[in-house]
Amino acid sequence: MSHAWNKLQASAERLRGVHLRDLLQSEQRFEKLSFNAAHLLLDLSRQRIDEQVFAELLELANERQLDKAIKSLLRGEIVNPTENRPALHSALRMPAGTELIVDKANLVDGVQATLERMTDFVDKIHAGQWRGYSGRAISEVVNIGVGGSDLGPLMVCEALHEFKPQAADGVNIHFVSSMDGSQLSNLLLELNPETTLFVLSSKSFGTLDTLANAATAIDWLVERSGLNRELLIQQHFIGVTASPEKAIAWGIAEDSILKFWDWTGGRYSLWSGIGLPIALTIGMQGFRDLLAGAHAMDSHFAQASYEENLPILLALMGIWNINFQDIHAHAILPYDGRLAHLPAYLEQLEMESNGKSVKHDGELSDQRTCPILWGEIGPNAQHAFYQLLHQGTEPVMSDFIVPARRYEGRAAGLLEQHQLALANCLAQARVLALGDAALKDDSERPPWQRYAGNQPSSVILMETLNPASLGSLIALYEHKVYVQAVIWGINPFDQWGVELGKKVANDLIEALRQPVSGSYDQATDGLLAAIQQLQEEN
């Protein structure tokens, strides 16, 4: 272990008996442990740290040469060694007129060209000029994707739906990801094939889940129209992919393809053509505001000192909790119903990125890495799993996320409801930290009404929820994930565990169509036989 790591272990032992209620009595604690940047305030005052731990965490970042790693990421150097790629999601939000030279080419030029093509698509659909096989204007757009091609656009569309411009009226966005066809089959009952456009989002254009849903969509169009497959694909499909040649071979017209690049991981791709549903929902100006908010966080990440750098500080709190406080559960708790899909989005972002046990050198990690993330809108979670947070046996770290302002200029009742959400957010963070000490009533209570507290949390306060602040929030978590990966010495940009499952599934598809051969393990062979028997009986 390094010198800084050993010092942090000693500090963890030193603070073992110190409660958050004691730490929160320190003078100016909030002023010293709250930080502002890019539309966000990050409050770390309820983390179980003192000034010495804060300094030692910064020392650990220095030891891991974090500044060099950040420059490598943002300059387009190889940071994904197992696939020999850079990871340039930050390039997707660089503004026009800027420059990032990688392999003697300015990546920003290609990014801006894709944005211009996306603008053409959005303008054409919003203006009612994209027409289906009968000549009627498209009014329903179905995004078919999985993983990052679904979770990111879905999350942002739900969060920012109220920013829908007048031009987008009459265009409805739907999302389909389930491989079993249940989402799509129900949706197709409600749609008119003459006015429905499918956006087929797949980086590889080989994902079975996505292609299976696309095949069902084509069958539906053929059955309802009586027209041939090729014509229908030309008029009713857009492809978003890093493999345009495969999309063309599948039947999508070349001028109906939005290209992105293999240096864009799926869970980092909402900033690319994958974000077409977002642009259709909030307009191209709204989409550019989303990019601008993320770019503001990128600039802060690149330029701010460690002690004021929001992604670095948020990451270091996670390192402290996971590796020195023995906390391996992380709750994401937004207090705004528009952020309902944020926990699921962050589950993929963090666990697919840092759910690794092998380091860059091929050796097994001797440190814990990514925690288990889960979450829910805060008011709902209070009536579900907060019981465990307050009185369970598991230590949990939490992120509370809430906008300071909402419903400005709206009815007083709505303003009051937002105040209620804010009060609940602050109350829960307070009780998790202080336990019984948060109660003004100091009367004796039975054991089942006692609260230990001492559960650490961070609060991320947004000025208000809009495209720019949401872009900044997402980029904050992206960079946090990278910082933690650097400190743990793992690659956050590959996902071989995901690839293995796909490979084995492809093999088992064939096995389901044949007599059981006994070539798998006993459990799998037994289930194959049971499935085939049940299907034959039907």
C-alpha cells in the first residue's frame, strides 16, 4: 500500500468512535466542505471526515497522478487499454470552433457535422416533413435500444419533458428495450404504422435484443401496410450506430443514419446521435444547452484544483467510504419526480464501468472497487427502503439530489409542494447523520424508536433542473467514475462481463431449438429440457 493509503487507514482507525453529530459541531464545517461549480453545489459536510482526512485524500489523488490521468482522458490518449481506444465522450460536447486533434484530425469537426445532420432530422420531423408510406406526417417516434442507448435518452427525456418547444408538439417519443417483446407488443397496439418512425440505436448494429425488436417492428409494418420490407425500412427507420456499413446492409438508407464513434462507450453516448430522442423532445437548442452544461463541468474538471474540483471530491468521498469505512452500498435519492430514471442510469454508469476486480496490470485487485448502487425518488423511497437506512444493520452512503427552485410563476400549491420536497430531503439527510440527536424531543424512547445515525451522505443542490444543469450533473458523475477507476487502477471503459453473457446467450438460442444434448451443466440441461417439454405440451 502507498504512503497516503496507510495514512488514511490510520485515520479511519482514529475516527472509528467519532460520530457525525460530533463532526458537525466543527466551526464553519459547511463553508469548508461545500463547493460550487457549473450550476451545482456539492455539500460534503455530512461525510465522516475531518480536515486531516480531507488532506490525506488529496494526497492520495496526488500519489495516483490524477492530474496526468485527467489530461490523458481529455486529450484523447488511450485510456481503454483492453480495446486500445481513447474515451472521448467529453469531445461530444465541445463547442463549435474548438479543436481536439487526435490522429491528426480535429474530432470536433466530425462531432459538429453529426449535430448538423441531427438538426436536419429534428427540423424535418418537427415540421411534419418526414412522412410515412401513406404520405402522412410522422407523429410517433419509437427509440429501440438497450443499455446506454436506452437508459440515457429515456432518463433525460423524462427529466426535461417540460422544456418541450412548441415545434415539438404533436411528436411523441416512446422507448423500447425489453428483449422479450413485451414493451413493443403493447406499444404497437396503440400506434398507427402510417405515422410511426423507429430509431434503431445500436453501436455495433449487432445487438440481438435491439435487432429482435426491430424485426418485430418491420413485421408489423409489413402486415399492416401490405408493402415490401425494403421500402418500409427506407421510410420508417433511422439508424444511430458506430457501424454504418452494417446499418446500410440491414436496409437503412445512408442518408437516414447518424454516426457515432467507437471511442464513445454506450453508457457515455447520450451526447452523440444516440441523443436524437432528446433533441426531438426538447429541440436542438435544448440539446445544445445540455451539451453546454456538460462542457462546463468538463472545463471545471480540467482546470479546478483538487481541493475545489467537484468530480474529484465526490470520487474521493466514495473511496473513503468504500475502502476505509467498509461501506459497500450506495443509495441515489433524487427529490424531484422528473429524475425518476436517474438511479437506474447511474447504476449502469457506475457498476458497468467500475464493477471490475482485475487491474490494468492483469493482477486481481486487493481493494474493494465499485459499490452496489440502487435508488428511487426520495419521497417514494421514504416509504420503501428508508427503514433500512435508519435502523438496519447495513451501513449505506447516500447521494441526495434536489433543485433549489421549481414552479416559479406557477400556482402557490405547487410552490408549497416543492418546499415540502426540500424539507423532506434536508430532514432525511439530517436524521441519517445525527440519529436521535436530530430530534428536539429528548425524552426517553424504547429501543425500537431509537436512531443511531452516523450514515454519511452528500447533497447535490441544483440551482434549478434545466438542460444545462442536468448536463452538468451527468458529467459530474461520469468524471467521478473515472477518478475512482484511476485510484483503483482499473479500466472503466470496457465491459467484458457484459460481452460474456451475450456470447453464452447466442449459443443457448440454438440449444433451445434442438433436443437436449447434455452438453451443458446439470442445471442448464435440466431447465432446457423443462422448457422444451412445456413448449411441446402447448
